[in-house]
Amino acid sequence: DYWKVGVRAFGLGSSLYKPGDDAKLIGERAVRSVAAYDALQD
């Protein structure tokens, strides 16, 4: 588990945006990514 060993930075570029994606889809992915990151801190 990356979090347990001290990793605190993650590259998200291609998981958030792919050519042709609309802003709504990108926003939904971003919200899910932030929620997943926040859950690691609990």
C-alpha cells in the first residue's frame, strides 16, 4: 500500500482526461479521485 509507506503524490493526468472527453466527465473523475485520496487519510 503506497500510502502506508509514505507516498503522498500521485500522477492523475491520463486517468482524468482522454482526448474527446467533455468537461462533465472530467469533473466527475476529478471528484472521485479527490474522494479516494481523502479516504486514504482516514
